[in-house]
Amino acid sequence: MHLFLFLCFFAAFALAQYPPASNNLTTIVSPVDGNITVSYKVPPIGTCKTAFDTQQQYTGWVNIPGNYSTNTFFWFISGRDPTDKLTIWLNGGPGSSSMLGLFTGNGPCEVVEAALGKFSTVARDFGWDRGSNMLYIDQPNQVGFSYDTPTNGSLDLLTSNLYTPPQVLPNSQPADTFMNGTFSSLNTNNTANTTEIAAMAIWHMLQGFLGAFPQYMPNSTAVGVHLFAESYGGKYGPAFATLWEKQNRLRSNGSIPTNTTIEINLASLGIVNGCVDDLIQAPYYPVMAVNNTFGLTAINPTRAKLAAASFTSSGGCKDLITQCRAAVASQDPDNDGDVAAVSAICSRAYSFCSANVLQPYFDAGRSVYDISHLLPDSFPPSTYLDYLNTADFQKAIGSPINFTETNLQVVDAFTSTGDYERQALVPDLAALLNAGIRVGFMYGDLDYICNWLGGEAISLAVAAQAGGSYATRFPSAGYAPIITNTTYIGGVVRQYGNLSFSRVYNAGHSVASYQPETAFEIFARIMTGTSVSTGEIINTSLYNTTGPLNATYTASLPPSPTNTCYLRDILDTCNQDQKNSIVSNSGVIINGVLYSASSDYSSAVSTASANANTASTTVVTSTQVLTGLFTATSTPSPTKKSGGAHTRPSTLALSLAVLFISYALHACI
């Protein structure tokens, strides 16, 4: 039986995890738009530990007008040095919280175990606050800490399903796998169902945020914003940016009032392992499965050929996407997702393409986010999920709801309209580029789901669509090394003018989780408009990289790390034996992790680095300087590639026996 169950006598009841009743938020009406309110607070120092305690932070919600209540959560962290740069970060999904990026990727802090039953945060060397003010947004509505109407319900950790109203503990199910708490309404009608609708909601959200915090605008009339987005952000990024440009034009021609809106000028758009367009990227799924640069034949080559054929065959993936987009253009040109016939056509296209082109890779039993990782895959660590659901944390940020990383109602809403296949976004990206906006692509080369081969194809398609010198000079620009520091080459980049494509070595889907220093330098160089290769100041009208025309670097496949079974991420991180152990109440749950015995916990602490990731997926860094960007003056030796895994061990000071009891009693409260 799980250890703390002996002490709490929960057997017939679901655990309660309701947020604190008092949240101590300050609520103001937006000075720009009286229909928008902003509720916020300053979280206590250490809630997300930054490099310097003087860095300003705000957590809060922007309530925007609409057919249903929309309270969009944000977390703002000022830069380590004073700056007028503002970067917005969006995770993808659709339906994934940007807290994933904040706490396991590019954010200022990461969560660590401080003691049994207690978590804390430590500052990251290469959080992106090193170069910019950062704004993390949970969107669309009901994702993460964003909500419509706080509603009491139940979360089944065995299935990740949410129920409302709260349920009693199912027969024979362990109490620690079924929790009653407060969530959004779970109403699929109370969220966006297309990227276009999500884009307008975030435009309104930014009107509220920037109106409430004008000090983070470079001047009184316009703000140069940097938008970086990951995964489904390959759709969010160009669609959101295009809408902002459209709204700016409407302001300038008087179609919308200037006295109740704010101009949002985009300076750069970064896409990190983004899925932008299946018409271009889908053919690279079978290629990545059997002809990658790591020498891995993940599936039977015949199976891969059939997957490739299902894209081009008559009535196949390509034809179905084309039919979807024709239907959207003729019947739902605004992408409102409210024409059932159009949604049915697009949903069919998505289902077919996913089942026949993408999913054959599932035969491999490997992660779609890292081809070197066997399933189950628990990287990046899910420690933050427990931390974000502690009462102390939720009080610190003022949340009226519990946290869930992925909202299945949003997934269902976007799937129902076939949003994945609706838009050809390359023209939007090309238009942004021609408008003088920097467009940078950053792809880890171990990712499958939005792999670098497809990302490279997107970058070439953007250059061709943009025309002019981009059509010729970008594809003819060679790949140059990405010089991360004086000893390390983090990847290669092709760059001409304001367009760049970076392949990051030995990184999976969430690049910053694997290669934090390289990811930061690429981000900073895109943001500042310097050479992505070296960080040097360039004349973008003349500059291009030089080197081989293809990114041909090959490497041995890293060994797969041992998985860690997290109670709050059972489906993705636990193997069948571990799931059986949880269901049968055998083993020990400590700080949200399943162990066979309590003695394994002390062993795990002493070997945390080895167990966390033996696959050497992050670069060891020894820097003590917590500010500044790197500019290369020479190229390191090509033999200096990746270092070993870099993790922070847990800090434990008290005896396990005492702490077991302390944790058990804490869980009863």
C-alpha cells in the first residue's frame, strides 16, 4: 500500500486539493479598454526563483469580453538587466499550458525537491529572462491556470479525465489517484476551437496587460514585441502575428478606435520545433522514421514507404488537406469553426493524415518528442506538476483553480473543427518577413512530431513565397556553425537577411530543456537581429551564412534514459508494471514519484543526475555570470560538441523516517 495511506485512512474518499479561498488579487479596469479587467498580484520571492531578487514579477488574469467568461492567465518576469524588450512565450498542444515552458524549458526557474513533501525553485543560468522581459500566457481559455467559471470537479490521474460535479472515489481505486478540486467548467463551447479565434482572444488579452502595465512598453504609442512559440505554436505564431498586423492596419485606417486600443508591433517571430503545415511537413514523418541523421531505422522500411504513399495517393492526405482548405476558403473564410460541413471535411483530413502518415512511427515504441527515448518517456521532468498544485503555490499566485497541464476540452474543440489542417500559414510567414519582421526557426534534431527535416522545408517554402532576394539567397546560403560559447558548437544555421533556420544538435522537441545555453543564444540572436551563428552585429540586407548547403552532421543515437513514473503524469511516464503497482497500492509515492520501496528514494537522490537523463541531452555549463549574451570571435574545434547531463540534485536534510510521517500528515490536510 502507498505509504501515506497507512497514516491518513483515505480509503473511501477522494483526496481534496481545492485552492485557498483567499487570493489577495488587485483588480483594475484597463485604462485602455473599459470592457477589460486585470486582476494581479506580486508573488512572494522564491515562488519562481530568479537570478536576482530585484526582478519584478506579476501573476494574474486578464478578463476579456466575449460570449463566455474568459480569464487568461499570465506570468510576467522582468529581465535580469533593465530592458525594453518584451517576449511572449506560448506552448502549443493545442491545449498545453505555457507553464511547461516556464518551469521545464526557458523560464527563469525550475522546480526541485527541497525535502520530503516540499518543493522549491532554483534560478536557471540560461532562462530567457537573461535577455528580455518575459510574458508567459496560458491559452486558449481553460488551459493551465486560465479559466471561464471556477467549477468544482474531480481529476482521475489514471486516465487524466476531469469530471464535474465532484465524484466519489471509484471502487478499488487508490485515493491518491483521484482528486477533488476546482477547475474550469469543462464546457467545450467556452473556449476557442480554431487558431483564428484564439488569436483574437490573445490580442484582447495583450490590450489589457499592456494597458495595465504601460511601463513595459518601449514608448507611449507602440510596443516592439517578440513572439516565440513551440509545437502547435507553429500555427499560433504566424496566425497571431498576422492578426496583430491586421489590427494595426485597422487602427491606422480608422476602422477600430485608436483611443481604446494599443498598437502591437512585432519585431521578431520565433518558432521552436513548430508544426506549421502538413502539406509541407507531413512527407518528412516517414523520412525521419527511417532516414534520420542518427542511423535509427525506427520502423520497417516497407511500413515507411506505405506511409509516404498514403500522403500522395489519390484521396490521400494531400488531397484531403487540399479539400479542407478549399472548403474553408469558400464557406468559412474567417475560420470561425462554426460551419459543420467544413469542420467535418477538415477533421477527416486530420484523422486520415495522423493515422496513415504520422502514426506508423508508433510501431517503434519510441517517444514522438525524442527518437532516442523509448516509451514511456519522462523527460522533461514532471516535478513541477506537484509544485503547481500545492496550496502554498496557488496562494502565492492567487489562483482560484487547480492546475492541469493539458486541457482535453480544448483538444476536443480544435479536433472537432480540423483546425490542424485548415490554414496554409507559409504565406502569412512570408508576408511578415516582407514587412521587416525577423522570422527564426529553431528545431531540435531528435524530435519526430515536428521534426527538423520538415522544419527546414518550411523555411525554404517561406523564402520561396517571400520572393525577391529571399527566394534565391536564402536557399543558396550555406549552413554555418552555431557557436554557443568558446568550447561548444550547438548546431548549424542557414540565415539570410531576417530569415533563419537552426538545427540544434542532440535536442528533442523542447529544445531549451535539452540544450539551454544554445537555445538561449539562438533566441537572443533572433530577437536582437544579429548573426545566429556568432552573435555579431550584421547588415541584414547583405548578410548570409556560408558553408555546406545541407546540414549533414550525423551522430550515434544517444542511449534511452530510465523513465521516472510521476503520479500526476501516469499515462505518459509510467510503464505497465508501474501502473499496476499504483493501482494495487504497492510501492511508495514520494514527492509525486513512484518507488518500489522507500529505500529507493534515498538511492534515487544520490544518483539523481544519472537517473534523470543518462542520454546526455543537456550541455554542462559552468558559468557563474548570470547576465549577458555571447559573441563568438573564433570557431571551437569540431570535436567539442556535447557535454554530459546537467541536473540539480534534490536537497534533503532530515531523516527519511521523520519525513515520511511529516509528508503523510501533510497529505491528510
